Amino acid sequence: MKLSDFDYELPSELIAQTPIKTRDQSRLMVLDKKTGEVAHKHFYDIKSELHKGDVLVLNDTKVIPARLIGTKEDTGAVIELLLLKDLGNNIWECLSRPAKRLKVGTIVTFQDKLKAEVVEKKDEGIVHVKLLYEGILMEILDELGMMPLPPYIHEKLEDKNRYQTVYAKNIGSAAAPTAGLHFTEELLEELKSMGVEILFVTLHVGLGTFRPVEEENILEHHMHTEFYQMTKEVADKLNKAKKEGRKIYAVGTTSTRTLETIMHKYHEFRECSGNTDIFIYPGFKFLAIDGLITNFHLPKSTLLMLVSALSSKEIILNAYREAVKEKYRFFSFGDAMFIK
């Protein structure tokens, strides 16, 4: 399977630079995963696509203001760190830029409240740093850090909360689970009142989700691990839904990866937590989900491969061409697709 098979033409003006004013007013493409039939709706129309007894599984991770810009203590050179994963004992996995300026022992200062000492250098710009501070780290990051918006977004984000879902709870992500950005609290309540079951899992989005694929043979791509968690209550409810033959729909590729990781490991849903490097591409056998609410993904990305696995590469790329023709908004702040 070649990387070039997952490419498509996208005019740059269709890359959404800012969030839409009202979350659920974004557009929604409804795609039949078997036939490729497409319908054009708005996100609030998801109510007409879901039915009593259906289960929606959302990722309740919360984005850290994880982008930090500081200076090397010895030379004053500007260094950017993106906090990816808490490894414990104030050691964090980070993406660094420019990585070549950092070596073990380098100290980077972020104003006077936070320092980072490089304790290990890895490949691909990854470093492990020890954070040095007094007080509560998340309060310091709220003050000094910026939301880790993807590099294709060039506009300033006026409201930090627009890069969080309305149900974000468990702090730990380096990027938002963007399919969930379309939901309002009111829409979720309406779905509940219809009899749709709303459940939450956690996957802290890290490098595994957004690192570009560089190998032409996609099977050579290495996925980085991301932390996931499922409670007993959620596992029991999902197992009951499966037993009763009810539909389980994941909101986002991160929820999908969590559910499929657990189901492939245990052949049932189970209270558990761990790290997943699951890589879903065409040929993958889905055991957990029946459909997916997701955004439109970057060309040649692992996320585009995942949605292609749920339907087919031809059907997905046809739908994407239709989205381009209809001028849908793409990527993190863009429109949504319901693959059912």
C-alpha cells in the first residue's frame, strides 16, 4: 500500500483558519460507507441520523496549553517545545524546535516561572525534559503556554476554549479530538433525550495522531504511543449494547483507536488503561464500531487511512472530491463527516 494512494488535491483556501461562530452550525456530509452515497446537511442534523438505543462514544481528553517558547539559558537562542506526554516525576516527552540546538543538560527558560532541562534526546526532534518550577504546573502552563494549534492554522485563536470540546475533562492532550468540537451542550442533551446513549473514553492525543507519514510503503510507518483509558461503567454499557445489537458510533479517530485497541486486545470492552500504537489502514477488521463522526483529514495522513479502512479508499477519496467541489471547510476547525 503506497502513501501516494492517499493523496488528493485541496485548494489552500478550504483549510479552515478559525472556528465557525456556533459549533453545531458547521456542515455535515453523511456518507454511506458501503455505497458511497452522499448527503449534505448541517451538524445539528445529526439528530436525524441517530436513533434511540444508538451509542455515541466521545473522547473527554482536555488539551494542555502545551506550546512553550523560551530561550536557552547559555546562549539566549529561541527554543520551542511542544509538551506531548507526561512520563511521570515531572519528565515530559516533547517535540523540540530547532532540535539540533539541544543536547542533554541544556536548560531552556520560560520567563521566570518554568525551566526545562533536557535529560534525553531521541530521533525526529523528540526530547525528554525535566520541568523545573514551583507551584501548580497546569496553572503555570495556563499562563505561559499557547494552544498547540496545527501548523496549517495561521490565524490567532481568540478564544482558547474553541480548541476544546464542551465535555473536555481529563487533562493530557497535545491536540484536540476535533470531531468533538462540533457538539454543543444543548445538542448532547437533545440526543440524550432522544434515547441516544452518550459515553466517554479518554485518549490523550500525542505525536501518534498527527505525525506525518514519510515512508512510501505505509507499512513501514511507526506509530508513537498514546495513553488511553476506559472505565468499568463504560465497558459494561458498551458490552450490553454489543450484545443487544445496537449501533456504536465513535466520535473521532481517537475514540475509534481506543475502542478498537481494547476490543482487539480483549475481544470485549473492559476497564483498562495503557498505551496504544494501533495503526488502522485498509484491510483492518473493525470489531468495535459501526460508524464514525470525523472531520476531513490531511492528504497522506494516518487519519485518512483510518477512515478509508472503515469504508474504502475509493469511496472516501470520491467523497473528499465532492467536499472540495462543494467547498466544505477542511481539517481541525473545518466541517464534519458521518460515515455510517
